[in-house]
Amino acid sequence: MYTEIYDWNCNLCTGLVQLMDRLDQGRLLLYATMQDKAMLARFSVTEQDCELGMLLIDNEQPDRRWQGSSAAEEIGRLLPAGEVFVSAYRSLPGLKSVGDRVYEFVRDHRYQLLGKRGQTYTSAYPTCDENCGQYFS
């Protein structure tokens, strides 16, 4: 299992979590929000870490982490048939650096580009808050 830490204020982030709910159906991904200070502390994630974008954490090995566009790529790789698309993306010269810059631009301007949410989206599948206890001592 993996935990995706995302910004629940962000319409794009929440929309992607909703899409992941439909695709993954709670098989691989649990979710926590950047606004949940207690959950961030459990993963030793700081607010400054969150400013760099979403995080993906391997719950079995919490030191294995991906952030920003690398997290998006890893999530894509985990999805059925996703490895093919991510491998193709990574193999095209220069595309990774362009993807990183696009991610950073959207991350830094997400509220201006896509608006800000007024309420938290609740996943139809288990969240990290309910199911990450086994990963913490």
C-alpha cells in the first residue's frame, strides 16, 4: 500500500484523487491531506515538504518516497498498464524535464488556474487515517 499526501484545497489535486478512486478502488492507494498536521507528523513530513508538491509514500518502507512530478509518475506506474505509458514518457529525450517544469508551474499557481475548494473530498475507499496504524509504531 501507498499513501498519497495531497492538497485538499486544490481542485486539480482533489479531482485527481477522485479519478484514482475510480481506477484503483482502494487496492493500492490510501490518502491523507497536507492539511492534516497529525498525519504529516506520523510520516515525518513538514509543511515545507508539502510546498514542493504531492507526496507518495510506500507504507511498507516509509523512507521510500516520491514527490511532485516523480510522485505522479510513480502513481501512474502503479496503475494497470501504467508502466508502459510511464516508461514511454521517461524514455523520450527532454520530456521529463518539461514535465517537471509544467508540474512546478501548476503546483505554484494551482489556485489561480483551477480554483480552491471549500470542503474536503472524502474518498469512497479507506483513507490513511483509518488504515495506516499498522505502519506506525
